[in-house]
Amino acid sequence: MKKFLIILLTLVITVPAACAKQNKNEIKHEQDKIHYLNIEWWEKYQDPILTTNIKKLYEVNYDLKNTDLKVKENEQIVKVQFANELPNLNFSGSLGRQFRSSNQQFGSLVIPSFAQYNYQLPLTMSYEIDIWGENRLKTKSIEQQLDIIKQAERATYISLTSDFTSDYFNLIKTDKFLEIQNELIKLQTEIVEKTTKKYDTGLCTINEVLAEQKLLTQLKEEKNNLEDKQDTLINSLRVYLSMRDGIPERTSYEKLVLLTNIPMEYDTSVIENRPDYIQEEANIKRMGFDVRIAKKEFLPKFIIYGQIGLNAYDLGKLFNSYSQLFNAGILPSIDLFSGGRKMAFLKLRKLQYEEALNNYQKTILDSIKEINLGLSEYKTAMKNYDESTERLKVQNQIYNLAVSKKNIGAASDIDILYSKEAQLLIEKEQISNKINYLISTISLYKAVGGIDLYKINTQNI
């Protein structure tokens, strides 16, 4: 009786403590989500509209909501498993009437047929003594699974914010391209008109007129494709922001700021920030626990059971002292033969553990590859932007020279138009390279695991 009350008291103390721990975990999860968003990094692009959109993404995006629910679901699974480590206490009362025939005999004494009520009001407790630590290992295994899910949530945050920002910048590029394309069409229309006049006066052939008309149709076709791409990107941003209609707000191309002085070399330890690397580490630990659990399945189990309550055959005597019910004991159990199931299960867990180790090594190699690729793309994008900027400066000089020649009568209006077209085409290349530069920084951010690129070599993340 005394031992039973001690176990009951332990249950009363342990359960609230466990609930308090879970509440702390839920608060930490909310803080982690804000950390995953990493607004401080996105603010480095100096675009308040982008930052506002990413904050809205955090609030309304359904993929992020589902990852949040997935984490909460697994937190409940941890609670379910943790409950298996605790004693089980339940109440299961009964009220019945028994009808006995005269077939019970004690020597020469024969008990006649009778009928009677039976009232039972017991509290029943059972607890598996975790001598081998099997239930604790099961809880640890599920906790590692929860860590894997949390890293999957972090990966979703990194991927969604990066993909959203890439589409955002591409939409700004498309807006600017359309602006230039309209100007190109306007210039080419003038060129067609002037070439037609030259043909009418016999200063050029019909082939020149047709070539300019062909180029005009190509420019219009490019405009149609740009408008289609613009609509696609707008619809993509709507999905990210859970908008049914309307136009997502974005800044103008001229206000975009390039990130400079990003470190060009990273230590290989940077891969430890990546969600997939942390997931594989957690998976190795999880499979290690599962192997140990499979080994402990061969050992015997011991269950403490006890019952305390009231038992009487007359309702009026239910609360008398002699109606008190109490029993307790230990139930040992072990499987003597299971057809090789446990051995097969152990071998399965060992194979899964080896597979987890292989995946861990592969993740390391893939991570290094992605980071090196991201660095290479960033360096190339930076060089291409610098080259296109220089090329645009040269073309601007050529255009200014053409204007000067026109002013002194050494060049015609159509020469100015050709020079202006060339200038706009090179400007498109520069715009494309600038956006590629920005997107390469996002790809690199994503490759290193969503860590501020400026902080990687200066502090431990």
C-alpha cells in the first residue's frame, strides 16, 4: 500500500514537470521560426519592400504553416512516447449481478444456486520498470526525429525566402526589360519608317526594308514573351504571399543595391550550418538509439501492477473497512521464441544505421560541392557585371560620338537610332548581369545553410 502511494505521488509530480518542459519547447519553437526567417540578412539588400514582403511571407504562406504544424505534430508524438515512461493509472468501476448455479462444491458441502450484486470501485496502476533503459531510448529516438523535422522546417524557410527573393528580383528585371523593350520597338519603328523612305527614294534595296521589318517583329515577339514571363512571376509571388488577386508590390530596378565585399573563401566547417547536414547527424543518432532498442528487445520486461479500491456485494457495505480492495505484484515476461523476428529486426536496424552513415558522408560531399558552386557562380556573376558595365560605358561613348557627328553633318538620323539601339541592348545585358549578381548572393546564402555571409568567417554561428 505504501509503495503504491509513493508511485502515485511520483506520477502527480512528474506529469506537470513534463508539461512545463513541453511549454518551454513550444516557446523556443516560436523563437526559432523568427531566427529561421533571418530578417537581418534580407535587410542588407536595402529594399524595405522586399523586407516587408518576407515578413508577410512568414505570416501567410501555407507551406510555412504546414511545416509549423508538422513540428507541432511531432512534438505531440514525443509526448505520447514520453507517457510510456510514466506509470499508468486508471479507474474502471463495475456494477453487476451474478447468477450462480449449484455446481460449486467444497467436499461434501454443495453451494446452492444464488444471485447477488457485485460492486467494484478500484484504481488500477501499472508501470513497466525501465531496467534496461529501453523506453528512455525510444523517447530519445523520437526526440531526434523531432530535431530532423525542425531542420526540415528551417530548410523550408531558407528555400522559400530565397526562392521568393529570386523571383522578386527577376520580376524587377522583367519590368525593366519591358521598359527597354518598348523603347527598342519605338526606335525600330522609326528605323523601319526611315528605311522605307530611303527605299522610296532609291537609296536602299527592298531587302534592307524587309530586314528592318523582320527585326521589328522579333522585338515585338520578345515583348510578348516578356509580358508572359512578367505574368508568370506575378502569379508566383501571389502564391508565395497567399494573394488571390492584386499586384505584389516591388521596388524599381534603379533602387537595387549590390552586396559587396562578400568573403570569397569559406572553411569547410561552414557545412555544419546546413539543415541537411544537421538532419543527417540527428538521423545517425536516431538510428544508433534504434539499434540499442532492438538489442534490448531480447531482455526480459518487468511490470509493476497494483490495485486499490472498494469491493462489496451489498451497496450499503461498500464503504466498510472490510470492503477495501488492494493487490500488487510484479509481472516478469520474456519471449522464449519469436520465430527469428527480433534477430531480423536487429539486423534491419544495423543496416539502416550503416545507410545513415553513408548518407551522412554523401551529404558532406554534396554540401561542399554546392558551396563551391555557389562561390563560383557569385564570382562569375560579379565579373560579368563589371565587364558589362565597362561595355556599356564604351557604348555610351560611341553613342555620344554619333550624336556629335550628327551635329556636324557627318552622321544621319538613322545612324543615331542604330547607336541608341545598341546602347539599349547592352544595357539589357548589364541589367541581366546585375540581377544575376544579386541572385548569386541568394544562392550562396542558401548553399551555406541560411547564414549571413558576412558573419561566417568572423564568428561561430
